[in-house]
Amino acid sequence: MVSTLSTYRNVIALTGPLLPLVSFLARLPVAMSQFGSVLLVSATSGSLATAGIVGGTLSAGQVVCGPLLGRLADRRGQRPVVLVAAAFNAVATAALVAGALAGLPTAALAAVGAVAGASVPLIGPLARTRSVALAHRAKAGEGVVGAVHSLEGTLDEVSFVLGPALVGLAALVLHPAVALGGAAALVAVFGTAFALHPTAAVRAGNPRRPGSTGARAPRAPRVVHAVRCSLALQGAMFGACQAGIASLTARLGVPGQAGIVYAAMGVVSAAVGLALGALPARFGLRLRWRVATGAALVLSVPLLFTETLWPLYAVVTVLGAAYAPHLITAFALTERFVEPARLAESMAFAASALVAGQAAALAVSGRLAESYGPAGAFAVAVAAAALCLAVALVTRVPSARPPAAAGPAAEPVRAFIPAQRTGAPEGSGASGGATGYAGR
């Protein structure tokens, strides 16, 4: 316990205490927008089909444009990309609220939803990229890098539990428009704060300047593509569980319990993810990947035989213990084997794969739940877990971090110490430069 706290203190020393808080608050709008848009459009249009279309275009926009924003962040730096994306996203989300209240037709709402999804500022992937870059600049050990992934994974899990809960509460007490309007305000304020934080100047690598000549960047290794497939299947588990939980609670006459059941799974997942930082380094990423996916399969099978509320709570809560370890390990594998100069793009690809899998499975499992009951949706989750384990078992994972992905060399950075700004240009390496880090 003491060593775990010490490890996380080292992580906070690298990032500063404000960055995790700001990044967490800036992540909430992502978790709020999907659910909030569905609630708002269904309430204003009276059509679940219209709400589903708008929610689908929002997800599609994020899946398609997320990696592009990540690539821009790698090439131009996080600050300008996040500033522009946060501004666009806040305006697009506010426009979606106004359009829904004004009763715009489905096509117009879907177009606005697509813009809102395309402009999501990728706080989660970029926060991971930023924190990992700080750890490598400090020449931190793999234990600290692992703790960075555990902390970031926990922040993601908590945001995706708290975000929908806030939306549901605001919709119940006030109106869904208030919830989605709050998401727009959060992304405008805390997305901007995340972009302006001194750590935004730190990069994971040294990408070639636009227009420069030279060989093309190497392709991502096979293990990275396998991890993206694994994350898409993890997203499919999420989507199928959502549909199955909603179907079963509705059949039991307690549809309001669906969000609470799903939140219980998220809370346990977040707690286990945080504890993962204490796992000894001898438990390598390949072993963690296989154990996590194997656990997801074993723990998801009881869903097929769950027919009442309290067993549903028990099964789903225990299942949550397998989710965060898989997500954290998948992002850690991505970070270990990609070129540092393409880390933000690769993290965005990984996050987009998760969203794509969730959206696709939600659509398919929802139809299966209508035809075959909750077990039809849960069968999709079990099948996805089985495929996820198969991917982990057949994928060859190198035992060591390749030299190209080891991060830039630098003098140790002992702590986050904002330096006095001088007239030196950003990235010049002059003392007191815009990065604000001692020992750079």
C-alpha cells in the first residue's frame, strides 16, 4: 500500500497536481454528450429512432476524426489543436441543444451531431500521451509509466460513470438540455484549461517538420493493430452489456435501475484499475493482457443465465473487475510499441476503436434483445470476450520495449516545477522555456 502511494506520488510530481483534475473535468463532456444527446433528442422529437441516429452520427464523427486530431497534435503540439477543438466542440454541442429545442429535422440534427463528435478534443488520449512523455523525459522506470496508465485509466472509468449519472440527474430534475448545455460549458472551460496548462508544450517525440524530406514513418507493428482489434471487442462488450442491462431492467419493471447497475460496474472497474499500479513489474504486459481477457470471458458467461435484479448487480459488478485491467494494458501496449512521434495519433486510434466497437455492438445487441430478450444481447458480450481472448493468445508480444519507442532522452525531471517565462521561444531548450520543467 505504501509503495503504491509512493508510485502515484511520483506520477503527480511529474504532472503537477492540477493536470489530473483539469483533465478529468475536461473528459466529462465526452461521457455526457453521447447519453445527453440521446435523452435530449428523444425528449424533444418524441422519437427514439431519431435520437439513435443523432447519437450514432456523434459517435461516427469521433471515430473518423479522432485519429486525425491525434495526428495534428503530434505534428503541431497539443495546445493549438485542443484549443481549436474545444471551441468547436462547445459551439457544436450548444448548437445541438438549440437545434433540438427548435425542432430541427433529423438530417440537420444528425449533421450537427457529426460535427460535435468530430470535434471532441480527445482529452483522455492526449492526457495519456502527455503524462507518458513526462515520464520518459524523467527517465522514469516502467513502474511509474505503468502507474501513469493506471491513473489515466481510472480517470476515464470514473468520468464514464459520473458523466451519464450527471446527465440523468440533470434530466430528471431539470431538462436534458441543461445536461448537454453543461457539457458544452465544461469543454469550453476545462478543455481550454487543459490546452493552456504548461505541460501542453511537452511532446513524446520529434516529428518531421511539414514539407521536410525523408523516409516515411514506419508502420505500426502488428501487436498495435491487434490491440486496436482487442479494444474494439472491448467496446463491443460495453455496448452489449448496456443493451442487455437496459433490456433486463425494463423486463423487470425497473428501467431506472439500468444506469445504477452500469455505474456499479464502472466503480469496481475504476477501483481495480487504480490498484493495478501496485502490480509488480514481473507481471509483463503479455501476461496481463491474457489474464484480463480470460477473466472477462469467464466472468461474462453468467450474464447468459441472469434473470433477476440482484444477481444482475452481482454479476455485472464482478465483471467490472476485468474491464479496467484490459483497457489499461491495451493502452500500455500501444504506448510501448509505437513511435513516440506518433503517440497521440496511436492513442486516438485506440480510443476510436473502443468507441466504434461500442456503437456497433449497441446497435446489433439492441435488436437481438428485442427478438430474444436480454440473453441475446449478453451473448454478444460473451462472444466479444471470447474473440478478445483469442486475439490476446495468438498475438506475439515482444518482451522488451523497442529502442525507437523508448522516448526521447533527457535529464531527469524530479518534479513539476513551473519555471519563470523568458523571451526564449518555445522548444528552444533555453532555461525557463515555455515547457516549464526543471531539468529539461
